[in-house]
Amino acid sequence: MESIALVANDLWKFYGTRPVVQNVNFTLKSGEILGVLGPNGAGKTTTVGMLYGGVIPSRGFVQLGDLQVHLQGRQARYFMGIVTQEDNLDPEFTVKENLIHFAHHYRLTGKAARHQVGELLDRMGLQDYANYKIDELSGGWKRRVVLARAIINKPHVVFLDEPTTGLDPDARQEFWKLVSQLKQNGCAVLLTTHYMDEAQRLCDRLLLLQEGQVIDSGTPTELISRIVGQEIVEIEGVAESILQQLAKQTGTWCRPFSSGYLLTLPPENPNLLWEELVAKQPTSLTRRRANLEDVFLRLTGRSLNEV
Ligand SMILES: Nc1ncnc2c1ncn2[C@@H]1O[C@H](COP(=O)(O)OP(=O)(O)OP(=O)(O)O)[C@@H](O)[C@H]1O
């Protein structure tokens, strides 16, 4: 039976009179990866801060097992792993020393700490770097150490706040593999991101956040098929009025994008509209699978990576 690892109940955060997070509710199950996806400033970091107890909610509460995070923070932290946007590793220490030092926070000392750190170094592929100083590591390896540190206490829930920002594509994929392993081991993961490929690849379920509010939620596949359908056309060199007319006739959706327009293809007969578009002799025409970026554009009129 799936067990509930974490519940967020009616979370709000005001700074002054401005609500930056409003009425966020969800449950997170063991072995589930839940993504909070939104553009810069949507409230992702504030939300995750409230979940792990770093930010005090203006209203609402977070339940982790039997514990209320804001009332029983110290106990709750024993069951959590936290990866914030900063690496905050101690540059004076080696990888191994950083991990052993952190193990002490969980009363793991001596042989037990060395054993646990040895296991983690193996599991995270860090053994060859155990004696490197932090500043000798690339960004990708530093992120691995931060993740290793976060799971030293074998947490039930891990919070990852934009964990792969700034990493190159290979390092991001390696990081994703490690996150998938956490899931396989039954850990619940809450991940914030503004990368749609990360959300699509990793997450079982998504909350789409805009201006502090959850505007939709679902599995990546379900959100895509419900909101934009399966296929998208990118087109240039045809007047907007013509495209809007075609979209209206076929019950699809058209909006400006980059130097052209995006149109959804109707699932029941995609080729009919496609052939009509080809007949308009556009200067550029591409047919591709719909993705979460399209979902966000349709729901908000904004791109995920707009600042
Ligand atoms: N301590 C604070 N005081 C006042 N405003 C704040 C504070 N922290 C965050 N904000 C504001 O709250 C809003 C949400 O910020 P938050 O960092 O949660 O967004 P985000 O989605 O994580 O963005 P990013 O992707 O850029 O990290 C922003 O407008 C931000 O300026």
C-alpha cells in the first residue's frame, strides 16, 4: 500500500501585504517524485522553504508522518533531506570530511559514521573523489556531494530546490539518475524546477505554479494531452488572421511564439490542419510533439524561462 509521506495544507506566505504563495495543498507519497514547476519568481523556493521548515508559513501547516513541521521542526528534520540552491559545503574540508562532519548532526559518529559515509561514497559514485577538497570539484560533482550529504540520515522525504541549475547536460542527466534511485528506494522527493525537460523526465506528478498559485496539476503526460494535445506546429510567414481563422475552424489554439506562431493539431484529424498549413506556403513549418513548455504557454501566456 502507498503511504503518505508529506501533506501540505493550505500554505500561504505573505511578505508585507503581498501574497507570494497562496493556498497550496497537496500530498506526497513514499516513492513518488512530485515536481513544482514554474517560472522565476513563481514562489517555488518559498514553497519548498515552508515544506522543510526554513520559512514560516503565514497560514496553513505541513505534516510529515505524525509530525507538524513548524511545531516539531527538530524531530521532523530527522526524516528529511534538503538540497537548497546553494552548495554550502565547507571548502576547507575534503568530500569525505564534509560528509563525516554532517553525519555528526544525526549523532552518527566514529565507526558508524565512517561506514555510512563509505556506503554513500560508493552509491553516489564519489569514491574516487573522497579526498578531494570541495573547490577541486566541478559543479556537477559538488551537487552530488550535496545530495549525498542530504541523504546521510536515510530520510523519508528529500527536498530538491532547483538542483540542476547551472549544470551541463551530462551532469544533469547523471543527477537525474541519482534522484530516480532515491525513488526506487521508496523515498518521497519534492523537486522544484523551471526546466520542463527535468520535470517531464523525472516527475510522477506536477504542480504548475504561477504567481504563488497552483494553476493546474497532474502527471506530465496527462497535463500535456489535456491542455495542448499531442502535437504542435511551429509556423512562420503566414498572417496571424489566417492562422487564427484556421484554429477557430478546427477548434484548436494559436498564439504568437518567437518569430512565428504555435498551433495545436486536433487529435481526431491532425493531418487535415497540417495539410492546410502546408498549402499556405509558410517560410518555416515544423511539426513536433507537445511538451510542458507548451502547457505553460497555453495556461499563462508566459514561457517557463522568462525572467
Ligand atoms: N524574504 C523575502 N522578502 C520579500 N520578498 C521575497 C522574499 N523571498 C522571496 N520573495 C519574493 O517572493 C516571490 C517568490 O520568490 P521565490 O524565490 O519563492 O520564487 P521562485 O519561483 O523560487 O523563483 P526562482 O526560480 O527565481 O528561484 C518573488 O517575487 C520574490 O522576490
